[in-house]
Amino acid sequence: MQPRPQATTLAYRPMRSFFRHPTDIPLEVQHDRHPVDRRTLCDVSHGGLCFRHANRLAPGDTVTVRIPAVSPPFEATSRVVWCQTEGDGFQVGVEFLDQQDLYRARMIEQVCQIEHYRREMREKHGRSLSSQEAALEWIS
């Protein structure tokens, strides 16, 4: 596998410099040249998101990412930083254009991680936890 391209301007940050959090959050990506692509978020970093997409997107392209699994749904405009071939599609890294969106995406990612933990405790250990109980255990 080829290393991910690193950004070359101050507006872009090298993606490898951020700690990543694997996720399984449903994600919708809207690009003006392509219909809405429903995918799963690969990870959230301190700079943006990574996801698989059916089409090649060019660095600098603007996309709207939407996470419908939360209420109200999260929606943010992002800029493509890198895109590389992976299997029958592409892995795409984007950065948020607004710092508030980055903060909100990190919060959503944490909520989804807690729900993932809650599901895992029920399925693997037979423990039924409330969302609050799961959050307290996950945080500790």
C-alpha cells in the first residue's frame, strides 16, 4: 500500500500527524459531480475525516459530509486533502473548513464509540448497560 500523500500548503496538515479513531459510523458524502454516496466513516482525526468513496475525488474539491445517525444530523463542508485507490473504490481524506465542525464531529465519534462499547458488552458479555453507564465505563 502506498503511503498517503502529505499536504504541501499551510492550509493542509499531514494526516499521519494525527491520532486516529477507527469508527463504523454511517456517512453520506455529496460532491457536485457525483450523487450522494452512502458509506461508512473510516476514521476521525484531529484534522478531519477519512472515508471510502466510489469515485476519485481531487485534492482541493469541496464535499459535504453528513452523519445521519445523530439527531439533528451532522453536516459539514470539507475539502479533499488526499485520495488514493483502495480495492474497487477510493479512500479519501478531508479536512473541515470550520473548526466548530471538527469539534462536533469528534463529539459524534465519541458518542458512536460509546454505543459501540455498549453493544459489545451486551453481545460478548451479556451485560445490558444504559447509555450513561456505558459512557462512564468507556471514559474510565
